[in-house]
Amino acid sequence: MAGILVPVPLNFFRSQTDANRLIQLRHKENQSNHELWLHRNHPTHPPRQVIFDFSDWTEKKRLIRTLHDRIFIVEDQDGYPERVTMPGNQYGTDTGKVHIVNAAEWSNLPLLQSLQVPRWPPTTPERLFTVPRNHPLPCIGCILKEHIYGDVMRSSYALTLQVGDIINHDTPNGGIVWGRVTANNQSLEAVRCNIFDNPHVIRDIPYTWLTVNPQWRNEYIERRPPPVRPTFCNCDVARWRHQQESWHKRFKLCATADKSEVYVVSRKYVRKERPMAEFLGVLKPNYDLWGQVSPATNRSDAEVNRHRIQAPMGSQGEAELCFIDSYRYGNFTRFIRHSCKPNADWHDVRYGDMRMKVLFSNRVIEEKEEVTVDFGIEWLEEKGSCDCGLNECQLKQKQKGTPTKGTPTKGTPTKGTPKKK
């Protein structure tokens, strides 16, 4: 989504003191870097009088972190924040933590007989997305418990590694990298190893990257059996919401060179099939269900579908779909861009008794790699171009007459394409 980067207004800081302090730190860092440059290029120049030390850097990061709850920011080349302004934001906040329901859009629509909801018209997301706790949709809370078990097992395995042991880990292209351990740094939770494919390369591999030895895994499972996924879970969605508030620790927003577009980059290594974030926005009705025409908009179809996902509503039904629109309100997922070879997909899941659309990694995502999804061939045709630059580009193949893989767009699924669960 296109965004405009502007200086952060002072009123978005927690206090005027914080705003002034960040300005002082920026001035101090610039002066320190300038004096360092003079001393290096002119040996006769006296040593630095102003030093931007680690305590200043820590305070700078702390002040920047306080902005994530209020606005979306992109750090410039010096690491200082610039605000991402969104078009026509009318909901009083930039960063979304839960869905918003515009009751006026739903009030004149009658309740469908096939739609099972607690009350009508809906005024909260819970009235549209609440499901029984034994619903067949997979529960993210239960999945995360299994992942925690796997991470603990992986860390336990890493602590047993010694110099000379052979290890391996997965790569984004689906391959496996093998190496021999030269050191095990438990304080940094990483092992240093020589890579077999390139013996001259020494790399630090975090514990979370490692693939556990099958024999060791079987012995560990016998000692500590994995958790059994219950049919009736007691997971609380409030826990998920709280975890999502710290998204900036795992992802960050970056801007293109011309600062016309913002995209999402992973700060950490993400394993395959891991839930990463929920798609949030304004819940809008699908007027086709009521035989009505959608309100007119001055946005193009590509722009509308760029920020829209269909989601099932009701406690039982799967065919009654509403729209989650993130154009004017949402979380950081609204900045995720398209790729014909994405590293993440949207899935219909639940957390406890709440339906949601959650982003899952479909392969390993490395640190500093952009997070992308596939918006589908229909969206590319609406836009008229594709910026992925890949040989497997769906639009290029369609123009050449090569059959493309049927992938639904975010807004309107392609006819005949099964919906992902």
C-alpha cells in the first residue's frame, strides 16, 4: 500500500519531554559522527568531544518503541522514525489491535436464515466470528503450544551439541545446509560451525534454526511426550491479542527508495508453517448475499482488493462471507506486498472461540527477508502489471498463454478454486 512518510508529530510521543529528548539524541549522534569523521580523515584534528555511547543508543530505541502503539513508523538511514500516513483514516488511530464494525453499514441488512450469530445487527467482531470451541477449524493457541514444545526440544538438543558434531538447518529455497560445530555459545543461543558447501565460511546458527537429530528426537519424545491437541480447547483470544501488540519485535516496516510504498520485513528467522499475524481491519458486509449493490467508491478494483480479504462469518456457516477491509484501518499486515512466489499464505483458523484470518509462513523466512503473499491472477489483471520480477510471474505466463496456478485474490476468489482452510 502506498504511504507517505512525514516527520513524527510531537503529540504522538508519550510526553513533550520524550519528543525533545529524541531530538537531542539525534543532534548528539550527528555531532558525534561528524567529529569522528573529522578525526579519521584529519589526524591532526582533536579527538571527539561528543560521544554517542551505548546508553544513548538504548534510550533512543526505547523512545522509538513507544511510538508503535500509536502510529506506523519507518526508520530512516540514521534509525530515527518517520510516520507512515494512511489515506482517509477516520477511526482515530493508525494501529489496529482488533477489528472494527461500522454498525451503520449493517443496520439496514436483514438477518440471513443460514447465518447463525448471537445478535443482529452486529456491533462487535465477536457477534460475527464467535464459534464453538469444538469447531473443526484448527486453533492457533493449540498449534502454538505444539510449537513451544518443539522449540524447547530444539533448545535442549542444541545444548547437547559439542565441537565436531554435524548439524543442519533448512533454507528458504527448500534446501538443507550442513555444517560441523566449532563452538557452542549458550549465552547467545547459537552454535558456530563450518559450512560443508563452503569450508572457508564460518557461520553462527541460532538454536531456533536447527533440525533435531531423528534418533535424539525419538528419545526426547519418549521422555517428554508432546501435548495432545484437544477437541475442546480453553485457549483465550486475549492472549493472542496481547502477543500481537509486540509485532514490531518480529517484523519491521521499510520504505522503497522513492518512499512511495511501504513493505514488511522479518526481523527474525521464521520456521515453516508458523502463524505470524492476524489480518485486521473494518468488517464490511458482502452485499451480494443480500442481493444488493455495493456502495460506489472512487478507488480502482485493484486498490479495493489490495486491502480486502473475505472471511466466513457465523458460528457454523462457511459460505456466508464478509469482507475485512484494511484500507483505512488495520495492523501492519496491510503493508504486505504481492509476490508470485510468496513466502506466506492466509488461512482460516480460530483462537479458542474466535474465527480469524492468520498469516502462516509456507517456507523458511530468513532474517531481513520481505514477507509476501499471493494476491492472485485476477488482482494482477486488475492492476495491469506485476513487480515481482520472477520468471514464474503469473501475469507473464497468462499473457504468453501459459496456464497459471489458480490462486484466489484477496478480495474475490477465482471461480473453481478451493478456499484455503
